[in-house]
Amino acid sequence: MSNTSSPTLPPGPSLPPAIQAVLMLRYWPRFVSACRLRYGRTFTLRIAQMGTLVYLDDPADIKQVFAGDPAIYHAGEANSMLSGLLGPASVLVVDDEVHRDRRRLMLEPFHRDAVARQTEVMAEIAAANIAGWPVGKPFAVAPKMSEITLEVIMRLVIGASDPARLAALRQVLPKLLNLSAFQLLAIGAPSLQQRRPWRGVRRRIEEADRLLYAEIAERRADPELVSRTDALAMLVRAADQDGRTMTDAELRDQLMTLLVAGHDTTATGLSWALERLTRHPAVLAKAVRAAEAGDDEYLDAVAKETLRNRPVVFDVGRILKQPVELAGYLLPAGVMVAPGVGLVHSDDRVYPDADRFDPDRMIGATLSPTTWLPFGGGARRCLGATFAMAEMRVVLREVLRRVDLVTTTARGEGQRVKHVILTPNRGARITVSRMKNPPQAADGSHLDLHHATRE
């Protein structure tokens, strides 16, 4: 199809942009899925404050976006609403050469070998948290998963070890990472932070900044910096081809990015995994056997199938910097194209009986980056994907080795929109029937891990 004959935009609802924004805010997956049913595999939404979005669910079209020139497909610009929290230097909100260079500086902490060295501490942190879970009564596990993933980031990414600063971070960071929809307005429009209703947001950011800058200063002054394995130490050491290292402000923005992007997302994926397992007794029994036998392949499959069946992020965005012919349309510059993660993952043509939760489908599967895309794709694929998958596997293994979970015939929990992720609407409620005997060390003695996160 030639450019002269290509229509400009795919069809889509004619509702006012403000109404479409409300529908996205309240019913994101349902609204987008309903539009796919009505308008086809490529459709247009017009969202107040965001502009024009063209959703894609054909893997061939998504491949064109992910493999496209990053100078044409701007992901940083699509994430610009987050810069009020993450900062202007965040790897998530920059584009072009700046993004390429910054991403290169940040690769080392998330290399497979570096992540493998961190799994023992992940297990200790998880075990300490699980030891305090209630027995015999239902509880929402999502807050527990958030505690675990936040502790992992503080210890392994930030490398915090000072007891007073760790305690302060535990207090401040959850408040900053759990802003209400009203408070989030001051993130998208930072000037609001000077006004009375939103000054509390500014204070939270300032308190988090104070603690993060203190960690940065401590790391720079550490005589053992060269041998440290936390991500912050590696980022302090990282230098580009000209020998330039990151400034304190740039380091702060990357730490805040790792906190925001790596905390709630992994915690939510773990929460969905336990919500799914307790509703599928045969899968749960198999997962328990795998955890006790050290079968990482099956636990990885559980994590992968959870992220497919219950995507934490429903789409990713790229803003076009010039007109692009895509999916049979000549899309104008300024449009945001949105590969629909949730649309692809729920497509029976890609995953037969897609609604079924079946980790076995992931065993030995070669997953295409355009059909399994919980971490996005292309040059903007999530830096922490390997870290997140390892953390999910390790935490699931510790849960299944240490407690017996009660299965339920209750309907699966619905998806609730929280900021830019989809969480279980009841917090992933589970029940522990009993604590198992503590796992034993190689010499037969019991492992005491309860001190792990509260030294």
C-alpha cells in the first residue's frame, strides 16, 4: 500500500477524550479489549492529557515497533509524565543517544552473573518475611510481597546497610510509591507541588532524596567501593567511553527509577502468582514439589505464565517523531503507538485457550519477544528483567517450601488499575494452613534466617 493511499488513523470510539480517559483509568483492560472486539486488531483511542493512541496486537506490527529506529519511536517521551518523580535524567524518560549511553552504563548490575550472586540474600529476605505470616486466617499477600521486594531493592540495589537509614527508607519509600490518583496529578504536573493540596508529595520526594543522596555520598566515600556488589556501587563506578561517570543527580534519578519500576511491578507479579496457584490445586501441588526439589525450570514457568495470564503492565508506548506506515495506516508524527501486551497475551491465536492458567505451556517454549512481552521489547526492554524473573523464582520457592497454602474455588480476583499497573483487586488474599519445618542446612542444622532483614 503506498503512502498516498494509506488512511491516516485506524477506527476507534467517538467518545470525548475526557470520557475515554475515565474509562481507561477505571476499566483499562476491559475497555481496551472491548475496543479490540469492536474495531479490530488495530484501533485508535483519544485520551485526555495523553493524546492519540494507536493500539496494536499483531506480533508483526509489534516487531516493526520494537525493531524500529529509536529516533523515530520515542519511548522516553511516552513516559515523560513520570519525570516529576523519576527525574529528568531517568533512563525511562530520555531518548536517542542519551538513552543509549545511560542504558549502557546501567547494564552491569543486571547481568545474569551479577543477579545470580544476589539470589541467596533474596531468599533470606523472603524467608524472614514469611516467618511472620498469619496462620489459619485469610490475609492479603500483596502488602507482604511489597515488603519483600522493597527490602530487596534497598539491600541489593541501593546497598543500604546503616540501620537508621534503612528504617527511614522503610518508612518513606512506601508512602512515595503508593500515591493516590489525586496525588499523582502533582507528578504529571510538578508545578502543582508548590500548591497546598500537593505539598505533601513534594515533602515525600525531598525526604526520599535526602536519604538517597546520603547513600550516594556514602558509596562514593567507601574505601571498599571496588569490591561492592550492590547496584549503586556499580553505577558509581560505571564510566562511558570518555571516562565520564554519572553525577549525583543522575545517580539519584536512576535509583528512583529502579525503586519505582522494580518494586511494585515484581511485587504485583508475585501476588498474582499466589492468587493463581491457590485457584489451581494441581498446578500448586506441582509447584510445591518443584520448590522442594529445587526445580527452577517449573518455578520459572509459573512466573512466566503468571506474567502472561495476568500481565502487570497492559501496554507499552512509543511516540512517533515522524510519519510511519504501520499496520496498513500512515500514522502521523505525534501519535503514540501502543503494543498491547495484554491483548497479545490473551489471544487464542497466539496462546491456545489463552484464559487457562497453564505453566506447562512455558516448559521448553521458545518465547518470541513479540508474543511474550511483559518487559516490553527492543532497545527499551526492561533493564531489570533478569533480576525480576530471578526474584520471582526465589520468592516463590521460599513461600512454597515454608508454608502450606489453602486452595480455593472462589472466582479469581479482578484486575484493579493502580497507577500504570494492574493489581489483584483484593490484594491477592491467601490462607496459610501451617508453617512447615524450617529448611535444613547441608549439615542437618536448622537455618535461622529471621534476622535477615532486621539486623
